[in-house]
Amino acid sequence: MVDIGKGAGDKGTSDNPPLVVLENVNKHFGELHVLKDINLTIDQGEVVVIIGPSGGGKSTLCRSINRLEPIDGGTILIDGKKLPEEGRDLARLRADVGMVFQSFNLFAHKTILENVTLGPMKVRKVGKAEAEKHAMELLERVGIGTQAGKYPAQLSGGQQQRAAIARALAMKPKVMLFDEPTSALDPEMVKEVLDVMTDLAHEGMTMIVVTHEMGFARRAAQKVVFMAEGQIVEESTPDEFFTNARTDRARDFLSKILTH
Amino acid sequence: MGQLFDFTEVFNNLDKIAISFWATIRLAAVTAVLSMILGTVWASFRVSPTPVLRGVGTFVVNLLRNTPLTLLAAFCISALSDILKFHFSETPSVNGYWWAVTALSVYTSAFVAEALRAGINTVPLGQAEAARSIGLTFTQSLRMIILPQAFRSVIGPLGSVLIAMIKNTTIVGAVAYGVEAASEMKALFFDLGATLPMFIGFAVGYLVLTLPAGFFFGWLSKRMAVAR
């Protein structure tokens, strides 16, 4: 494949081929310009953490990658292919892009097992027995194998979010998007979710994570992207960013969240 | 005074009354199924991503629920059946039955669609986003995720729609299918004179149909509720 990255600024940090490429991405909500000329390349196996003040466009950026938010300018490439508009092609692409939401969004009328097997059976056309076997492996892996027969409302927030991660993984996605996965959780449940995510990162999953969990960023991420007012203000390694941020805006943000 | 509460004629004609209520039940049961299916189609149209379908759904629902049922039934039986000769069957009673079912189903479907659309609005947006994010198409997510939850949240209101439908059989019966309970009551009034006991007999007959239906839907809506 040809080198898609244009300048040094939007090159991935590894030697792996780029998997997700955003070029001059723009997005408006009415008058509000929420994404301003975003250029970002995420390589295969790379873990990127997006942080920044709320309202800065982090979630919108994350959601635009599987077109839950359509963009109004620029291009997004996933594995070399341009993101399709609505329809069957888009559905097929979304199957390759796992998504984990802040509010879990497990299907409320289905059991945990059914939540995990639905996508593989209906989208990938996997047989029921095989889908259930794989689902149970995933649920065991995220530590909630015993909860498979329960409904989402019967689980704690941390368990629900781990089930949601298993549901996304069941599709064998090329990349996983996490939109503030721990923001709606009680403090003691944050760790169990972050542990699952850290394991996933170490297994080589490509991940784009919108989060305020600095510990996770240091532990698992190769790259930190700092966003404010709809722009990427700074892009660097976690160590460099947390100890030696280059911009005033980033230093100001860090001073507010690290000093308490 | 004694004559006012003399139920002899009711008991003497119990067989006719029973037969007429059986006709009402057949009318209502088939209409219930058809109006649910049709109502689901209109509701799906109204939430579709295609503007044309949304427009069609809105137009049809507004047209149907704002047209008096009597007119709709008269249109079916007079214009479509008698004048334009669209016949379901050569047997007049069978033809009348199906036109009555058609008129009532089409009419009721608008109310089913509106109840269902209210139900769709109770399903959090995140459910649809999650469905899309695992690669389900619009139709799949509507069928597997949105509608099942929407139905469960409006079982109560749907019960009311169906009870209203059971009572509306009297209207299509009078216009198109003159053998169901209300028409039979009219016939008996004509033969025997309109008496209070006969009236009460038929009223009780309708209660026997509608009250259990109401209790059933109340029970079902509790049982099927989705915990969030």
C-alpha cells in the first residue's frame, strides 16, 4: 500500500502499516465547528489515548471513525478503504470497528450471552453453537463468565462495561473505539474495566481511547493526542506529554487534573 | 317493573347471541393480527432514514386516523366492493367479512402505529447506536433491537387500541358484515322490541370480550417490561 500519511506530523509512531487515517476532517454542529482540520494516523497495533477538556471534540472524533457522527469535510480511511456513506457497506465496515460506549448500551431485552452472540450470528453468519462457544470464551476472558444468562440490568456497571467490551470483541474487529468507557462507573469498578483494556492493548489490539485515566495512558498507550476547541493541539508519547507538555494549553489542562 | 327485568327472551335467543358474538370474535381476532402487522409497517416507515418512506408513513397514518371509521367502511363496501366490484369472494357474507376486516384493520393500524412510535421514542438512542456499531443494518436493528423493546413498553396502550378495535367491530358490522353481535342485537330489537334485558345481555357480552383483554394486556405489560 502507498504511504497515505502526508507530513511528519500525522505519521504513526510505529513501523506497522497505518490502519485508521483521518485527513482534514471537519465537522460542524450547526454554528459550532467541533472538528477543525483533524489529521491523525493510527497504525496497526497502536494504542492512542485522546484526552482534553470536555466539549473539545474528543467524543465526536471517536464517533466519526465509525460514522456514528457523519463528517462534513475531509476523509477517513480504515484499512486503506474510504468510509462508506449509509447503507450495507457502512454496516459491513462498522462490523470491523468495535465500539465501547460511556453508557455501555447493552441490549436491554437480551441476556449477556445473547448480546455477545447477536453480531456474529446476524452479521458474520456464524452458527449458534460456534458463536456461543466464542462468546463464553470472551466472557470468561473479561471475568464475567458466570453472568452469561443474566440481563444487563442485573449486572453492576463494571460488569456491564466488560460485557460490552466482549460484545465488541466478538466481531473480531480490526480496531476498537472506546468513548469514555469508565466515566459512568463507580470508582471501585474503574479498575476492572481498565485491566481488561490494558490486557487487550498488550495483546496487540489497535485501540482509540477517549479517557481521562492518565494511569491507563501511561501504562498502555503509545501515543497521546491532546484535543481542545476541536483541534489536535498536541500529539506525543505519554511520557513526554505528562512530564514535558509542549503547549501552554496542555500544561494548563494537566495542572488542573493532576494536582488534586 | 317485572317485565323490565324479564330476561326470558335473552335466554331463549342465547344461541343466536352466541353465534353473533362468535362472528365478532372472528372479526376482531383477524383484525388484531392484521392491524398489528400493518401498524408496525407504518411505524417503521415513520422512523426510516429514507425521507420518502417517512413522508408516506406520516401521510397514511394521518389520513387513516382522521377519517371516521363509518366512512372508511362505507367506502370499502360501497365504492370498492359494490361499484368497482373488488370482491374477496362470490359468497356475499364472506366478501362482507373480509371488507369489514380490511376497513377495521386499516383504520386500527394508524393507532397501532402511533402507539408503537411512542414506544420507539422510549428506547434510548444508545441502543440503536450499539446495534449499528456491531454492523447491523437499519432493518436488522429495527427488527431485533428497537421494535422488541418498543413493543414491550407500549403493551398497555396497545391493549387500549385493541379494546377500542373490539368495540369498533360494531361499526364495520353495521356497514359491511351484518351478522356480528351489534347487528344481531338490532335484528332482535326489530323482531322482539327493544328491551332493557336484551340490551344488558349484549352489553355483558362485550364486557366478557373486552375486560379480560384489558386484564391480559395489563398482566403482559408487567411481565414483559424491560429493566434498564
